[in-house]
Amino acid sequence: MTFADIIGLLGYMALTGAFILCAALIPLSLLLHFRRPAGLEELSVWLAHAQSALLGLAVLSLGLLLQMGAYEYEAVFNAVENAMRPLERLGGLWSGQASSLLFFSFILSAAISLAVRLAEHLKPAYAKTILLALETTLLFFILPDVFFANPFVKLWMLPSGVIQSAVFPAEGAALLVSTDGQGMNPSLRHAAMLLHPPTLYLGLVGFFIPYAFQLAALLQGDDPAGWARPLYPITLAAWLFLTLGMFLGSWWAYTILGWGGYWGWDSVEIAGLVPWLLSFGLLHSMRMQLRGFSYQRWINWLTAAIVILTLFGILVTRSGILESVHAYASGAMGPVLTVLIGLHLAAWLFLTGYRRGQSPAGEKSASRAWEDRILRWFNLCLVVLVMVCLFGQTLPLTSQLFGAPALSFSAADYERWSAPFFLILLILTAFCPLAPLLDAQPERAKREVIVLALLSLPLPVMLLFRYPLGLAAAGGFWAAAFLLLSWLAYFLRAWLLPRLRGGKSAPGARLGVILIHLGLVLLALGVLGVESLSRSYEGQLAPGDTLELEGYAFTAGESSAYISDSGNVVFELPVMVASATGSRALLPAMIHYTKLGTLYARPALAPGWLQDVQVILEDTPEPPNPFFPLRVTFFPLINWIWVGGTLMAIGGLLGLAGRKSELRSTSK
């Protein structure tokens, strides 16, 4: 038995052991709802931690197999090849169906351990319900990984010549040990792929913790939103990871041709967008609840909606029911996840209906305060926007329910129907820092609103003269400028000026909120710039020729063709991009991946603060024709999207640090 055999067997046994513990914890936690034998609660908590340890061991085992290049394992053969660097091989933990299910199960199990530990400190009676809800969820992910898509199966050759995937060999089967692997899709070999799936998983799974506490509170007859204060940092951390995952995925899709650009309104992209949008409403609602306002229902609905729609998004990603360039291959996950979604929906509806009318005392009712009204409108607008996204996402399915042909929502349809609601959200967000002034000094607030609105006009007016901009896009730029000025004024008033005067400024959590909203401004400006100001040109270049576009000169050098270390055929055309501000050498390429039999265009980028220039080879010339067909695209303000995402992440970190210090001071 080789070292790889030992590691694979250890991983398989750890995964199987975790499955057995998960299957045992469900009836055990159910029993605890009716009886409480001595020591059984402590045993269930210990088993949950042991389950997480076993899944962690399984992930570690698979990671070692990937690094070793143990190609007799199917998951390793499909994910890595000899030419891949160690960091690239880490992507094999989530590039395939089986490996990503294992990694997701580990994160979910770790969340269960964290949730149970939190329950022990907050309210031990919640632990059994948390275990029942989350272990049931975990079972539906770990079961397919054990029986249908096990990441530790090997490749065997049967005497008949048929290749079989199995953990243990059939009689007479010979182990297939390749000297090299096939390797994952070349588009997945990207720096962002080392962070995008893990951060996305951490963010989505993080929202399962407040959801489980909500179910436990409903079952116990407690305030369903009573967990808001202690779990606000957990919810904010989940939002932070989800935000990082969204922006990393967007950056990856932008720099890799064939994935829909930075945003393509793909069904899988929408599966991540919907929980992210709702998380803004949840965080705002929790903040208002902590200040004594009545947001209990909003918190309940949004928490459940995020989890159920996350599961629906995973169904879309892993079942193949909707076409997507991001989706995994279809398999057994469709029926499994459909049952799981039905169970969660039924449990939440039953408990919510059972506790209907329950309202904790001491809350402020819906008030006439401007902040309260703005945030309720904000949440309503989010809900409508999410409904638009879900309608477009599911239209290929729902349109066939009555015998009609499959219809689809195009990117233009999404933009047409969602743009008004995004515009309303920008304006409502701009009014948030003005709300206290609107309550205390209405006349002064009106004057400030008018001044800010007027100061926001030069940007869209200037763009209207410079670009063929529509009125709707101009309105979007005005709203983004209004949002920017409003939050900059608040930043000066609430944080910077008090510090300069030596007085007390806003705490770190408040500064984090400001940075998140300023990052949102940059995101909005970047999206508006790309969507309304981008230009694309097609042309041809032969070595030595120059193509002039919009003040840029594109000069082609001598092309080259070679075979890479991994056996791929690479065609490269050096292009020098010169403008009034300087020059930059680009190297777009066409790559033929021989193992996969696919042709891939590697784009080249000349980044800039105001716009990026992208050059893509669309094909290779047929001899004796020397001309390379190419496409040149100008993306104004696109880097503001990544800067905005970074600023939002920094704001989230500051908010976490500030909230932890507030909780420590409160506990003292």
C-alpha cells in the first residue's frame, strides 16, 4: 500500500465517519426535544465537534492527494496536471462536484460547531434545535458525496476493458495510474479562484447560523429576533465574506474571457446576487432592531429568505436545471436539494404561523422618523428587485409550465427591469445620513438636499456632452454623485471634523458604515461607467501594422507560436498600446489545450484609473494571410468596481472590530 493509498483511505474513512455522525445526530437532537437524558446534550455537542474534525481531515487528505498528483484518484486526475503550481492545485478542492461538496460540507459543519458553542453561552436550550436544523441540512450535502460523487474514488480497468470509478476494486480490476492528469478547465486557473469559492461559501453558510437561532427562538416561544445583538457580528462577518466572494468572482470573470464579463446576468451569478442583496436589508434591519425599532418581521423574513434562496441557488448551480457557464455537471443533487428546500420552507412556515401575533414588549412601533421610513422603503425596494431577478432566472422553467416554449431573460431585459429599482436604492441610501437632520431641522435639511442635488448635476451634464449618454444613464450618474456627496458630508460632519477639533468622533463601527457606503458609491459609478460608456471595436493586425482608435495606437509585433511545458499550443501577438499618457506592451494569445481539446483566448489588459483597454485575439490567421483578427474594448471606470469592493471590505472589518468592542463594554 502506497502513501497515496493510505491518505486516500484515511480521507474516505473520515468522510464516511462524518456521515455516520451526521446521520446519528439528527435523531439524537430530535430526541432531545422530548426527553433530556443525563449527559446526552453534552454528547451531542461533542459529536458535532468530532464531525467537523473528521470533515476537516477529509479535506486535508484530498488536498494532500492534489499536491502529490495521485492521478489514480478520479478527482485528482480531473483537477490537476504536472505543469500546475502548488497554489493552483488548491483550486482542485472546489473545482469539481465531489470535491466542492466535501469542502462545502466542511464549512457547514464548522458553522454547526460555532453555532452550538454560541448557543451554550447564550441559551443552551437552543442547541438541540440548531443541531436538528443544521445537521439535517448537512446530511443532504454529505450523503451525495458519500454515495454518488465520492472524491476518494479511484480509476480501475475491468477485465472487459471498461473503466470504472470506485473506492474499492471489483474482482480482477487493475488500478489505472496515469503519469499526468487532465487538469481543470483553464479558465479556473486564476488567482481569484483561490479565494472566490471559499469566501463565497463562508459568506453563504454564515447566514445559516442566525437562521438556526431564529428557528430555535420560534420553537421556544422567544423573541425570534432576540438573537440580533449577540449574532450581529456573525451576520456582518457573513456579509463581509459574501461581499469578498462576489467581487473576487466579478474580477475573475472580467479577466477570463468566456465567463460573461465582469457581470453577465447568468443564472448562477444571480444565485449569488440575490442573497447578497437581501443581506443589506438584513443588516440594516438588525441595526434598527438593536436601536429599539420594530424590525422583528423584517429580520425573520430576510433571514429565512437568504437561506432558502441560497439553497435554491445551490440547486441551480449543481443540478443542471438551468444552463450556465458557471454550473457544475448535473447529477443527483437536483432531487436531493429540492427535498431539502421543501423541508426548510415547511419548517419555517409552520413555526412562523404557530407563533404568529407574538410581539415582544418594549419595542418602538413603526414611527414617523425619517430613518425608519427610509429603511422600510429600502427593504421593500430590495424585495421587488429580488423578485425581478428570480423571475428572470426561473423564466426558462416557468414559461414551460403551460406548454409554451422556453423563454429567457436577456442581459438587456435584466438591466431594463432592474435599473429603476437600483436607481431608487441609490437615492434612498443617499437620504440615510440626512435622516436625523430631516427629523430635527426639516428646513435646514431641505436646503442641504437642494444644495447636494445641484452639486451633483455637473457630472451627468459633462458626460452628456462627452458621450452619447441616454437620460436614464445620466440619471444614474446623478444619483451616484448625490450619494457620494451625501456620505462625504456625513463623513466630514460625524468623523473627520470632530477629530480635527480634538473632540469625540464617531466610533470605529460608524466609520466602517461610512466606508461601506462610500465603497458602494464607487461600485455604482464603476457599473454605470462600464454599462453606459464602454465601446468595442473589431479589426485586423499583421506584424508591423498599426491600428488607431480613440487616440490610442495599437502596433503589432512579430507573432510567435510554441508548445508550452504542459503540451498546449500557444499563439501570441505582442501589441504595443501607445497614447498621450504613455505606452504599454500587451501580449494577447490564443491557446489550444490539447488534453481538453478546447481553444481559449487569453485577453490582455492595459489598466487605468479612468478606463481599461482590453485586447483579445479572436482567431489565428490562415497562412499565407498574416492578419490576426482582434477585438479592442474600452471599459471606463471598471477599476472603480474593485476599489469600491475593497473599501466595502475595509468598512466591514472596521464594523466588526467596533461591534466587538461595543459588546465587550456592554458585557462589563
